[in-house]
Amino acid sequence: MPVRTMKQLISLSILFLITLLFYSCDRDDPPAVITRPSNITEYNQVSEGLKDYYTQPEYFDMGVAIPASFVDNTIKAGLIKRHFNSITSENDMKWSSLQPVEGTFNYTNADKIVSFAVENGLKVRGHCLIWHNQSPSWIFSDGASSASKELVLQRLRTHITAVMTHFKGKVYAWDVVNEAIDDGTATYRASKWYTTCGEDYILEAFRAARAADPAALLIYNDYTAIDPVKRDKIYNLLVKLKEEDLVDGVGLQGHWNISYPSNPLINDAFSKYSSLGLEIQITEMDVSVYTSNSVPETEYTAETEEQLAIAYGRFFISFRLFRDPITSVTFWGLADDRTWLDNFPVTGRKNYPLLFDTNLNPKKAYFEIIDF
């Protein structure tokens, strides 16, 4: 090619690039794509939800506890599918729901939740196999007499084996034993399980669970698990279970409030539990707007909403800091229109502990925890 022609081509190319640059600068920039909304208007313009911001493996699953009735509610089912990739049954997998009468199992509601999860690609956490509440009285009876330790443990094994076999391959993790540790000076809660069987009921529950579904993650679950005294007792139990390879993780319920716990308390607990090489799951997250049982019902004001957002924000700072051991965060309820805290610990005191309000709209707390 002649040299003159090459120079002409280069000149034309430079002229084209300059023209393109001026043309581009003369146009208005296209509107920014909203991926992390900061208000309801922006929220309604996008389809992303919590699970899209907290993705595995960098972060953790986002879950919600629901009753079976939510599956049939189109709006609530849509909200679940948008924001969560994990589901826990609030009550339908507890002993009193699954086997209210000895030998008679009823899986209708639990199966409904599991089917919804399977159809929509959501994981399922099983909650819970053994608990001091919602355990039918027949477990501890033998006719007119009290059941022996051997009979109670036999019933425990039978129940766990039947339930976990029924859901095998569909429930990836189980809260095997719930709330076995005492809140006071004793090591274990003086429940009917403990007074009848001693510590053995905990060990036997985990042994039966491991045998029933070796692939399932086995979790010990409790509240106030960040309190140093209770934390250390839970830790010692986990050490004992780990010695037999019976536990895979610890569940911290996360029933907290706008002023408690502090981040140092949370972080110390996370550090101690994770030192065992176990997974950490936040299993029952809700944040009460009341700081004590004596606080009367108050109106949900803008100030209250701001306090709730600040609390959620700092809790999630700790969650993100410990994102390696934390594998799941589950909210105990979908929205403020239905929360167990309306009747606990104070009956009839309306509470507002979740990320979505009574109309199922996101609150400031929602926008706070996705702003990172």
C-alpha cells in the first residue's frame, strides 16, 4: 500500500474518533440503572430482593419462617420468592403438629411448605425435632404412670427417624434440639425431657438424626446465645457433640431489640462458636421496637422506624464481618402484619420487628441492610 494512502487512512480514523467523541459528549447520559433501591419508589422499579444482594458463596442464604397458609396467598408468596432462597416452617414441623398422637403422623401442612420450596428452588430448614414446648404429653406417659427414660428415648428415636426419613433429600438442615440450655445458673433447662432423661436426650437426638439422614446439616438452636454465660454453656455442649461428629452448626435465634445486643457481644459469640469450625446460622431474626416487658405499646413513629433501621444496620455489619462462618440468616416472620411478638412477651402489644410493614412494603431497615 502506498505511504500516502496509509497517512490518509490514519487521518480519517482520527477524524472519525474525534467526531464520535464530540457526538457522545453532546448527548445526555443515560439514566443510571437502579440495582440497590434507597426508597419505595425505586424499590417498585426493580425486581431484585434480599437474596440478590446477599449471595452465596460471598455472603449467606436469606430465609423466612412462614405458616403453610402463606403458600396460598399470592401476594405473600410473591414477596417470599422475590426476597428469600430459604424457608423455615414456623410450627408445622414441630412434634405436636407432626405426631400429636403416638404413631399417627400428619405431614399435610409441612409437605405444603416443602412442595412450595421445591417448586421455586428454595432451600428448607427443618424446625425443630426436640423442644420443651409443643411436645405432646403422651411422650412422657405410660398409661397412668410416667414413662421410663428408656421408653421416652425410644419414642424420641422413632419420631426423629420417621420425620427425617419423610423429608430426606428435601430438608437440608435441621434444628435437632432447641433451647436445651438453662437461662440461669444450671447447665440444662429443667424440662420434662431433662428431668426424665438427663443430658442423654440431647445426645440421643443428635445420634438418631445423624443416622436418619447423614447428608443433613445438624444444628443446635437457642436464644440469648450471645450472652457470655449462656454462650459458654452452649459452647461446651457443642464441644461434646462435636467429639462424636454429631453437630454441624449452631443456630442463634436473633430475637433481639433496638438496643440489645451490642456488636461486641455479637462478635465475641461469633468468634467463639466459629473457633469450633462449625457453621453459624441466624435462625429466628426479628428486632423488637420495645426494650423491655414494661414498656407500653407505642405508636410506630418515624423516630421508631429510624431506630429500627439503625439496629438492623449494625447487626448486619456483624453478619457481613463474619460472613465466612455464617451460612444463613432467617427472619422469624415475613412482615409486621403477622408477628409472634404481638403476643410475646406481652400479650396484645403490637410490635414492628421485621423488614416489611403491615402493608408488606419495605421499611427503612430494609434499605439500610442492602446499602453496603
